[in-house]
Amino acid sequence: MRAFTVERYGDTSGVRAGDVPDPEVGPDDVLVRIQAASINPLDRMIRDGEMKAILPYRVPFVLGNDLAGVVVDVGAAVTRFAVGDEVYAKPDKDRIGTFAELIAVHQNDVAIKPTTLTMEEAASLPLVALTAWQVLVERAGVQPGQKVLIHAGSGGLGTIAIQLAKQLGAHVATTTSTANVDLVKRLGADVVVDYKKQAFETVLHDYDLVLDSLGGETLAKSMDVLKPGGKVISVAGPPDAALARELGANPIIRLVMSALSFRTRRRARRRNVTYSFLFMKASGDQLRELTPLIETGRIRPVVDTVFPFESTREALEYAEAGRAKAGKVVVKMT
């Protein structure tokens, strides 16, 4: 089958198109002919080797973390899916590889595609929708009336997190550029901070939760908008020892991660708030929870640009250069 593989860690020049063996289908696997896949910041981080300490993929490997497609084969133990089903999924961290014609995915990580979406729209959702769910529902337990700040509201994660937070009854603030103020308002944001005109930490106060997807100074300043006991959950900040334990990392890696996040955790303690890092997990069950919200239009995907599969490298470069105006960049199989 045709696929885009990482031949060496580094930059986009290390990504090559070529032929690789078809996946083997285990007893609990569904074999999916991929119709569309989407680009995520995680793809760049994996490709550049930034995640090697916790995700030590051996080159060459197929890149890609989101898919929508059609089931073409099922393992002997599969009970939830049949050949011909249209599905979407975020494969498990140990089984990535959606920039390809085929992929074998454990049945527990797959869900039936929302009937109201195209393949391209469905492929834009799994990773960001699962991340939003795991931050807002699973970890933070957002309740009606709570105040939530979602950074980068026009990005792939932000566009979905705003909509999910509103469905949970939260009061939602977000940061974005001038060009996307109207978009994030349409998605449901109650307060919009144009970062080109205002510093969010000077206008937002007493928030219960911050979802940080930017890290760095944005993460540090986010603690200033929280009320005592508030939480900042980051997908871009320094990983912590809890993540290392969750991934079963060895004691040295745990110590390194604890050291990496020490200053951030200390800053949080001094402000009487908590910091944690989230590395999202694959979950077909959570996608099934989200599907009714998607099919009824309460959560709508935002797709910026669709590239042909042959232009996957160009799609990666386009996304990394920040050229997407809003939402996700998708590659479509021909």
C-alpha cells in the first residue's frame, strides 16, 4: 500500500512517500481503507523526535493520528463492526499510521462515523474531540456555570473545545486573532480576547479552568486568571511525572519529566491552583459519546483546507507554517 513514512527524525524532508506492506489484522482489529486523515501538531512533534522519550517509534514508521474510512476486513474476535461500515478513529499511540491507504485498528478505538459528516469532516475530529472530552469531562468535570478559558479558539482543538464546553453549560472565554473573532463567537464563545489588541491575563479573572494548547508564556500567564483551587490543563506545556507513570516510563524518565515541569508546578502551587499535562488516549467509547452531539449539529467540525493524499508533505508544511485560517487541515485519499 502507499503511505507516508518518517525515514529519519527531523523535519518534513524526512517524510517520504512509498510502498509499505499492508497491515496485519489481529483478532480484535478492524482493517480500514482510509478515505481521509487530518494533520495535528502531534504529527510534527513525533516526526521531529520531540516525543521520543515517551513514544520511541523506530524509523521508518507511518505517520498520522486521525482517520475516517470504510471497514474492509475484521478480525475473528471483532463484534462491533462489519465490512462496509463507515468509521472514524484515533488509533492508539502504539499503532499510529493514518497517512496511508490502509490501517489496522483495535475495535475498542473505533466508532461509527457520524452520518451527517463527510469523510473529510469526520477525519478532522477524533484527536481534537477526544482531547476536548478528556480535558473538560474526564479530568476537569466541568459543571454548568463554571468559567472556562480555552486558548487558540480558532485552532483545531479550540474550535471543538469551545462547542463542547458550551454543551456542558460553561461560561466560555477564548483567545484568537482579529480575523477569527466572529468565528469563535459563532461557535459559542461568551468572551473573546483578541490577542493582537489585549493581554488576556489583564481582562480575565476568577476562572475555574484553563485549557492550554500553547505552552510557554501563555501557560505561565494562564495561572493568573484562575481563582484559588482552579486548574490549568495543558496539552503543550511540560509533561509531568504523572504522565510518565501513566505511560509506564522508567524511573529515570519519570525523574526527567518531574524536573521539566518543576517550575510550572511550583508557580501553580504559589497561586493555589493546580497544573497537569494531558496526553490524550484513543477511545471508541468516548467517540460514541460525542457522536450524538455531532449528528445533531451541537458540535460542528471546522475544516480549513483539504489536500490530496499525494500532497501530504505539503499539507504538513502548510499546517506547520500557520497558514490555516481556522480549524483542521485534512488530506483526502483519491
